[in-house]
Amino acid sequence: MKQSPSPLITWNARFNTGHAQIDAQHQELVALLNRFAAEIQSGEGSDIAQFDSFKQALRNHFTFEESALRRLGTPPDILKAHGIHHAESLQMLEALGQQLTNDPHEHSSAVLAEISHCLLVDLLDEDRFCFVTAATNGDERASPPVTPALQTFKRMVELLNQHHERIAEARDYYLTLLKDFPTPLLRADAHGHFDWFNHTWLKLTGLKLEDARVDGWVKVLHPDDRTSFVDGWRRNFEKKAPFATDYRLLDATGNWRWIHHFGHPFFDDAGDLLGYLCTLFDITERQNAEDNLRVSATVFEHATDAIMITDASGRIEAVNPAFTRMTGYPSASAIGQPASLLRSGFHDDDFHKAMWQKVLSEGNWEGEIVNRRANGELFPVWLSITTIRDDDGKITRMVGVFNDVASQQSSRRQLMHLAHHDALTGLPNRLLFGARAQHSLERCVREDSKLAILFIDLDNFKPVNDLLGHKIGDRVLRETAVQLRNVLRGEDTVARFGGDEFIVLVERADNIQDAHRVAQKLLGVFPIQAKVGTVDVRISASIGISLYPEDGRTVDELIDAADKAMYRAKHRS
């Protein structure tokens, strides 16, 4: 048969206060405590309901006891001290109850020890003295052995009240100081729950105190940062160690602010954790600056343009990989050298002087410049120089960004060639011929000289092109272009005017006889011959001539006159 555990506290006559109802309540509290202890001693764990019954009975007892003491005329200082003890006891029970709720098996014994001490020392003995004091209040006939003890107790109560008042004043002072402190602060209790936030934190987040306490503080953390913050907080709290982390917090204006959160634990004299005081620092500007630096570093490393950073005197401090690829100078070789390391000697001193004057006066310069690679090769670049100044306007750095434009120039030349030349024959096209003819015409006007235009049309080209195909026709056109170009002077221009038509500009043709001599040379290249299988292809040509100024005073008039002359020649042949 299983024996019942022995009582933790046995009622003793010395606990009697002389007040029947108070003593009955004390006995009920002892009985409740013993039942709670019996559950723990039985190994079945603790029943939170038993603890709650004890707590409620104690609360009822305090209410009745304070009323009874007032009716007995207990001195105000004793009443006040007793009330403080009651409030502290109830506050302690709330904390103990939270421990039981979190982990009843781990905290049962510690809770039992705390409430046993509370009942034996703070309640039974203290209440007995209080009611003896109330019963003898103002009675000069009290027995001599009792009076000195009562006087001593009253003095102790007075000192205790003064001590509590000083503590309350200090607490109010520091709470007021922290409440209005310009830095956001929050406090966690001994269980790791955030229960206090100063005005600065509440203003920053726009939350009310009651909302912040009920996990509202979690809601203002960025969703991507909540888990890491909570996990880190729990790990450090279990170790009772200082805690520091960065996260994003939603402020009252709806913007995310980067916060550095530092929590420092504080302990009582026995070394037990009382809680954490946490300080928040707004590091948004620093974080943004770091982000910008990371972006700038990425751009610097991966840019396709060469970048060179110098100090105010023009000595190289940093170069990017594109600089090394473009110039052939490794970073280690370039750093510490003057920016003139790349100077080619292609530009004179006046060019460089004007460039640096603009940099220093306006803060920037850009233009095309020829640099020299590490192997001595010259290469054109498009260079942009920008200055960086401090708050006083003094230049601290200069940044040069350049790219190799040699390939761009080659591409431009190719595009210009395609725009002004015939793709099939490589001869100037109608656009370029017109420009050259106009230029020559203007010179003739200035010098009172002459020029001739010869219009060439291939005879019977269309039937050949249609019957034998475009490939044969294209071959004939290319061969014609080569032959015409070979018999002309370098200063004269032959162009493909379109289809099977060619046109020639003869510079400085003093008379029609000069133009005729050129026409005879051109006719000498014909017939153009091509063999296709067993078929021999022979292409002849007709030429018309116009002379400035006799046949026209504009390019269009001269071309039109030469075209008409060509048709007359074709009809005659």
C-alpha cells in the first residue's frame, strides 16, 4: 500500500495571531501548500490548478487582512510596509506561475521552495507581529518584555519604508530617464519576453505600448529577418550572453530602416538573470553606403570600360581588370605611377594643358585621345575624366574612364564605305559621285576651269542577265568596274550609277577633245568577255559626254546631258 507523503509544514501554535479568521486563513494556506507539495513529492509532477488555488487563496487573504488591520487601528507605516510586501508576494507568484506553465517538471521544486519561504517567513511570522502590534497600539500597559520588541519592529518597519521609498524614487527617476532617452530602448524580462519599450522606440515604429507587448514588435521586423532574429535571440538568451544583430524594421512612415540591435543582460546580486536591456541604432545610411560601395565595386571589377582612379596629384591608386586588358599594365605595375604612364606623345603640350585646365576648372573633360599600351602600341580611346571633391570643394580623387575606339573607328569606316559605295562592284555609288561632282563643280567656278561627265551604258546586258542568270550578270558588272578603274587617272572618279549604268567624272577637262580621249580609253576596255559553258558572252558599251559649263551648270544638268548623249550614241550604233 502506497503511503501518503508527510506534510511539508505542520501547523504550530506559535503561528497564531490571536485573530480567529486570520488564523483560519493561514491554516487553509498551509493545507493548500501541503497538497501542492504532496503532488510534487509523489513524482507525478505539479498541477497548475493547485498552484492557482493557493494563489487565489493568498490574494483573498491579503485583502481581508489589510482590512482587518485598518479596523484595528494599525499604524499607517506598518500598514504601508505590509501592503508593499503583499504586492511583492503576488508579483513573485505571477512569475512562478509562468515558470510552471512553461515547464512544470523542471521548475516545480524551485517554485515549492519559494512559496514555502514566503508562507513561513513573510506571512506567518510577519502577520503575527502585525496583529500583536495592532492589539497593543497606544496601550502603555503592555508587558515590559513585549514593548521593546515592538518598538524595535516598528523602527525596522520605518527603515524599511524609507528604503522602499528611496528605491521607488530611484526607479521612477531611471524609468523617466530611459523612457525619454533619444535612443530606442526595449527590455526583456527574465523569461525572454519583451515587456517594456521607451517612447523613442514607440515613436519610431508607430506602435502603442500594449500592442508592442503582445508580439507587436515582431510584426515590424522585415519578414526575411524575423526567423534569424528570433533564433539568434533565443540562442544568446539561453547562454545569458550579450546579443547583437542587424535587421530591417518598418518605421511609422512605412519605410524600412536598417537597425543594429544590441542586448545586454543584467543580473541580481546572486547572479540570477533579471532580464535584458536592448539598445537600437539606426544604421540605414551606413547600410545604404555599404550597399552602394558593393555595387560600385562590382561595376568597377566587371565594367568593360577601363577605369583608373588617381589621387589629387594624378598618381594612380586603383585600376580595374578592363584597364589591364586594354593597356597591358597589371594593377601592381600601374598603381603608384603617374597618369601620364599612358601618354603616347601623339598630342602636343598645348592639348594636355587645355585638357587639365578644363578638368580642374569644370570638374570634367571628355574627348578622343591617343594612348600608348605597355608594348608601345598606340591606340585611340574615348576618355572621360571626372573629379571627386570633399565637403570643402577640394579635389581628393580623379576618375578616368576610357574605351578603345579603334574598333569603333573601323566599324564607322566600314559603315561609311557601305553608305557611299556599291556593294557589288566596290565603286562609289550615286551618292558619293554626286558629292565629288559638286565639289569639283565648285572648284571649277572658283578657278574658271572645266570638267566632263561621261555616262556609260552596257549594250545588251539585260538579255544576258535574264538568260544566263544574275551570277553571270554580276560577274560582268564586277569585271567592267575593274577595267574602267584601271584606265582612269587617280584624280578621276568612276561610279556605278545603277543597274548596268556607270558614270565617270573627269577633272580638269579643258575641252571636248580631252573628254573624247578619255571616252576612247574607256571604250577600249570593251567588249567585256565571259565564257559560260560553250557560250561566249561579249558586252559592249555606249558613252555620252557632257562638258561644264557648255552643257550645264549644275551636277544634275550635266548628268542629264550626258545621259541624253549616251542614248544618241546607242541609237547611232
